[in-house]
Amino acid sequence: MTIAANLGYPRIGPRRELKRALEAYWAGRIDTDGLQREAAALRRQAWALQQGSGISHVPSGDFALYDHVLETACAFGAIPAGYGWKGEGPVSLLTLFALARGAWGTAEEPRTGIDPAAQPLEMTKWFDTNYHYLVPRLSSEMRFALHDNPWRRMFEEALRHGCRTRPVVLGPVSFLLLAKGEDGANPLALLPALLPAYGQLLRELGDASAGWVQMDEPCLATDLPAGAAEAYATAYHALAAAAPGLDLLLATYFGGLRENLALSASLPVAGLHLDLVRDPGQLDVALGLLREEQWLSLGLVNGRNVWRTDLRAALALARRATARPGGARRLMLAPSCSLLHVPHSLREETALDPSLRRRLAFADEKLAEVALLARALDEGEAVAAAALTASDAILAEQPPAATPPIITPEMEQRPSPFPVRAAVQQAKFRLPPLPVTTIGSLPQTAEVRAARAEALRGNSDPAAYEAQMRDLIADSIAWQDAIGVDVPVHGEFERNDMVKYFAEQLEGYAITKHGWVQSYGSRCVSPPILWGDVRRPKPMTVRWSSHAQSLTRRPVKGMLTGPVTMLQWAFVREDIPRKAACRQIALALREEVADLQAAGIGIIQIDEPAFREGLPLRRSERADYLRWATACFRLTAGAAGDATQIHTHMCYSEFEDILDAIAAMDADVISIETARSRMELLRAFTEFAYPNAIGPGVWDIHSPRVPQVSEMVTLARSALACLPAERLWLNPDCGCKTRNWAEVRPAVVNLVQAARTLRAEL
Ligand code: GLN
Ligand code: ZN
């Protein structure tokens, strides 16, 4: 019989219950028991729901209070000094959250043992998703051992609720490849030290009578570094020997295995899971490689997007797999990857356009699809006839995409090259050297949020809301003027979120009510759904920026979210290529640039914080992405004349391999995050001879600390060693929306003072 399986279920809860529980715990409003009770209730609910959907391999151990990579590191004792862990026994929540968020304390648990200066572990994107994991810091001194076995605990917890689950474990090789070695250690070299602990974990799962264990090895879908292939062979031979009674399912996702497919199929595991959404072509190759006794798990339902599955096509693909000798007996159907990356359920999305809603499937609906496909495969199409017909009809409803507009090369080009533009702009704005600006948002205080929420609920008079926002802008401009910010911003008070704000105003996007997806820890995002052709019915930001500009003689910086970020942070239609969808957005935003310019806004920032994360996992696909992403940015910016200064902002710290593309974007000024890395990043820009102006962040806005003038001066001096003053700006690392005024006011005053100090030295 075909097994309907799931690889992982959303953790945050249909109503973001986990988010609320975590935040209550951190604030000291609930204790450890309260937090654990809420987590257990969410797990129980998830298991029951999956079981009820007809899934027979329900995952356990996919849950994590904060992050599964962090919790794997904790279980194995991969914890650097300073976080209060004594070197044996389970890691306390105090240590876990100190690793995740830096030093802290609760009333219940004092901070004993935690270095008050302990910084959180570095956080980075989980492959090409918008989920962030904490990067384990490993050193060759670490003695790995199984200090805690949450997998066994959760397996047994589920058993008590009548659900025999399939534990999900992050495999040892991916765990090491995702970690960072301290003191230059290559994490892969730690494999021999780590394997016994993994062996112990599997033995204990065997003792607990687990049958299948899912070993996640997503790194198999990437370009493997040297030594990784050997590491896979070593690791899985050792694990197979450690727990001969268990059936290991090697789970791969986020792409095809390509050159790693033969390796994956050769490992001594009972089954292999393939992402057939990202790479359906690998099925035939895999069928030729697998041993007869091996199971194949087909990832047929897209775990990365919100569209319904084309059931007929999926079924046809599954049928091919049954043709293999013994294939019909050893088949699992599943989502392509964990459902962590899609919202819980469509049930309560009652406000969506029905013609869109019909085409959607969130986690719960995807599980129903998996179960249905498995039944149809076993019992014949007739059992699913109605669903198949409905699926066909709904797919046929998709309206054809608009004819792509004609884009001429001039549209992707500013009229003159940067040096000419820079001279024209300098003559117009007469900015001092090292001009001071901020990244756009000012504190989103409780008052600002409450005002927006009231307006959203229709409780406040729209005119009164408008007036309230205008007053906030007026106050912020008066303040920036008084302290001497050279290029003030209006403050983005009207924005709930930098993507949603525009998605709400553009045709082609839909907004969900509860479509939350975990981004990291308790942080969630609700990506809009890009489902139609994008059009801008009317200007979106002009009235706010014009109002701000009318209040000062300094040039106010207009503020837009760029086309790549508007694409990247949405769930995107799949009937046209991503680049075509991005081009539509770029054209709509281009109209906004033109309108801002016509309204007298001389400086416009087009934020692209998601530019890098769109980079495909495989190197061979990157050049194409960078080409079209850059072209889309240029298409938006290309509406600006020479005298209009285009800024862009990107806040992540890996640019080294994409500097060509960053330069090709040809923004007049780019602001980047450099405060934490102490200008490390800027050196890459200098070595590359980046030609335009740069605003390297001199204030780490992720920390509540107010930086002193001297610190910012020191950072700026090291920037001045890399770049001439004429091409250098002074600004924070990112927007100030998450900070409060008590932090922002003195910090911006210090920033202005730092600029004055430095100018006096020039
Ligand atoms: N302009 C935005 C802000 O200041 C940029 C946010 C971001 O980079 N993520 O909030
Ligand atoms: Zn930023």
C-alpha cells in the first residue's frame, strides 16, 4: 500500500499560539511549565489533525520551541562557552534562549552562568527560504554526546496520544555543513566525533520502538563542498550499523539531487525522498538507481507555495514510479518538503476572492491532497474522480497572463553614467561630505500601531487617520531638521510592513488574514499572494512624501520597496516565469518613481533587502537570476532623470559573490549593514572597486544600545580608509521601526555629531 507521508508541519499554530506563548514567557508572564504546556498542546493538535487527514507517516520532532537546528545543537552539546550550560545534561531554556537571543533573564530563572555580554548565535536563511536558522558554532574541543533526546521524548509523547509517528532528525552531514567552525575548524572534520552521538540517538529511538526515522539531508540538493560526498558515505554506513532495526528515510528537498543522486541512492538507507516539484526530471534517473528493496518517497505537493496541486499530473508522475520492479509496494507520497514554509489552513481565509481561494492549498489542504493521491494510486482513479475533475476545472480557470509589455534597453538605463549624475545631483542638493540619513522607518510605537489597527478595523474616520499620520510625519521632519539630518525621511508610519503596504495597493496581489509563516523564533510573516497581473491603479506613496517635503528645505528621501523584494517576499503565481512577474512589478514601481520625481521628490530609495536571498541554491543558475533581478531594479530606477538620486538598501552581509550585480544595479547610493562586522564588508566593495556611493551602517539597529559618537567616528574612519569622502554616507544599518524613540533620538543626534566631527578633519 502506498504510504501518505508528511515531512514536517507548521509549528507556530493556526493563531500564532507559539508566538504568543514564547513572548509571554520571555516577558515573565508565564513560566516554563506554561510554555511547555502550550507547546505540547500545539503538537498534540498537529498530530491529531495530520492523522485525521489520512497521513500515515506523521512527523514528530519537527517541532522546535525556537529553531530545529539550534535544538539539534543543544541535544548534542554543541554549545559554546558563556551560555550557562554545564557540559552535561539537558540544556535549560535559559541557555537555549540565550543562544537564540543573547543574554537575558526571567523572574523565575535567574541569569546564573550566562555571560551578560553573550551574543546570540548568528542567524541565517535556511536554504532559499525565508525561514532563518541559528548557525551552530562548533570547535574541535567540543565533546559531542547525546545530552538530551527530544526526538525520543516527542515520539513517546505522540504514542501516548495514540499516534505512532516518524521522528524527523536533521542529518549529521547537513548539520555540520550548516554550522560554522570556530578557530578556522572545518565542521566536516568533526563528523567522527559527532557520529557516536547520532548513533546513540537512533539506538534510543529503536528502543522506543520507532520504525521509520526521517533523516533530513537538504544539503544533498546543493553543490557539495570538498569532502562532503565521503562524509555522507561514512555517516550513513555508521548510522545504518548503529541502528539496524530502524528504517532510515533520507529526505532531500529544495531542489534536484543531480550529480548527488547516485551518491544518495547508494547510501545504506531504507528509503529516499525526492523533491519532484523542483525537479520532476530526477524521478526517472532515481528509478534506474534505487535498489529493489528501497522505498521511494515522492515529493509531489509543493511545500513552498500556496497553490493547489495539479492532481492529474501528480498522479501520472506517481504511476511512473510504480513501474519499477517492486515499486508499487515501496512507495510513499508526500509534500516536496516540510510544510513549515506555508501557512496552516485556508479554513478561515473567508475574505479572499473566491476565484483565488479555490486555487489555493495551505498546509492542511496539502495534506488532504497527499492522502487523496495515495488512495487514487492504490484504489484506482475512480475513488478520486470528483477531486480530479475539480482540480482540472480549477486549473483551467486560470486567466491568461497579460501580454508582456515591450521594454526597450533605454528603459533599463539612467540617462547618464554615475559620475555625470553625481555632479548634477551635487550641484542640485549641495550636500556636505558624509551626508547623514536614515534607512526609512522611524519607531513604530504602540500608538502608531494602534492607530493603524483601528483604521484597518474601520473604527476610525479615514480623514482622522490621515491627519494623525500627517502629524507624525510633521513631528518627525521637524525633529530631523532641528538636529541636522541632511536627508530626512518621512518615517513610514503608515506602513504595516514594507511589502504588504504596497501589495495592498497594487492590483494582482491578495492579502490573507491568518496566512502566517515562521520567519525565526517567534517572528512570523504573512506573505501576500501574487496571483494576477500587477498594475498600479494610483500613486501609493506620493502624498506622504510630498507632505514631508513641503515641511522642509532639505531633500526628503522617498521610500519604495523594490521589485525583487516585492517578488521574493510573496507567494508567487506559477503560470508565468518569476522573471516575468518581477518585470510587471518593476513597471508598476517605475510609475511610482516617475510620480515621486514629478512631485518634487529628488531622492528616492528603492529597498532591496531580499535581493540576495533570491539567489538560486545551485551556482549554475545564479547568473541568470542576477541578470533579470538587476534588470528589474534598473527598470524601476530607470524612470529617474540624472538629477534624481536613486538609493537602494540591502541589509545582509554576504555580497562578496554578487558585487558585479550590485554594481550593475547602478544605484547612486547603496546603504548596507556593516556595524556588526566592523566594516568587514566594505573592504569587499573596495577591493572590487565599487564605483558608486555607499552608506555603510555605523549603528547596529538590531541592538537596543545607543552607539556613542566616538564608536561611530571610529567605524566611519575605517570606512574612509576604503572610500573617498565624496562617495561615503553616514547612516544606520537598517530601518529604526523596531527601536523606540528613547533609543533612536540620542542615536541619530550622535550620528549627526559623528559626521560633524569627521567633516572637521577633512
Ligand atoms: N526602508 C525600510 C525601513 O527602514 C527598509 C527595511 C529593510 O531593509 N528590511 O524599514
Ligand atoms: Zn534593512
